[in-house]
Amino acid sequence: MNARKPGLLERTESGHMEGKSRMDVALAELTRALERETGTVRELREALLRQRAGVAADSAGAVNESCDDIARLLVAIEAAKRHRAMRIEAVSPEGGVPLDSLERVLGPALPESLVRARAELRREAQATAREAAVNRTVLARTVEAGEAFLQALFSGANTLEPVYRAGERREEDGAGHLFDRKA
């Protein structure tokens, strides 16, 4: 009994996959890889927004949680980029072809779904890069403000001096005064 499972591609005698060429299948896999990568980049942008909201709310917990999410997503994006590179190698005779050069290698007739997925990844990556730049500025200013606060707190500029001035001496019996000026 040879039951076919829906959604599985089977090779025909000519090496084609159920009416699709190997190239069609490889291009569809590349498209799906780009769509998954776009989703991960979108999640990164959302984590950056949560991080900024945590800074604005002065919530160390929210900032720490967003930092953990950002670290996890950066690792996921690196994995997605490696997967994308493998998918590109499957459709390109040349290895290491950038996404922008697919037309040069494969010809101008790329599937519309691939063109859309590539454009969406580019838009999402640009939006995420803008959010990351804003976060770098916000976090740098937050660190500077924290350092300035600590400097003021521990510098003693606003505290009373630990010595008596000439007019501030206690006049009980005059004994026990060794210092009356700051060195």
C-alpha cells in the first residue's frame, strides 16, 4: 500500500518534484527562509522597542528581559543568515551571492514571491537598524546620566564640610580643637 502524504514532494523519473523543477523547489525554500528571517528581525525590532519602554519606565526588570530577548534573537538571526546562505548556494552556481545579486546570477525572472520576501526583509532590517540606533543613543545617555548621578552622589560637592570654620567653633572651654581650617 503506497499512500501519499499530502504536502510531500516526490521525485519523478526526470528528477523533477511533482511538476516542479529542482530550481523551483530551491527558490521556494529560499523564499520561506527569507520569510522566517524577516519574522525574526521583526521580533528583534519589537524587543528593541520593549527595551526602550523599559528604560523610559525605569524598569530594570523590563530592560534585563529585553536584553535577554535581544541576545537570543541575534543568535537566531545569525542562524537564519547561515540558512539563507545555504539556500542561495542551492539556487546559485556561484557561492556567496548577495541577495541583491540574485538577478545577475539567476536572470531577471525571479519568482514574485521571492522578490517580495527579499524586499520585506530589507524593509524590516532597515527599520530594525533605525530602532537599534535610537536604542544605542538612549542607552548611552542613560549610562551618562547614571554616571553623572553617581559622581554627584559620591563627590561630596553638596555635603557639609567635615571641619569647623573659624566662626563656627563651639565655645565651651576651647580645649580639644586641633583643626580650624581645611588643608
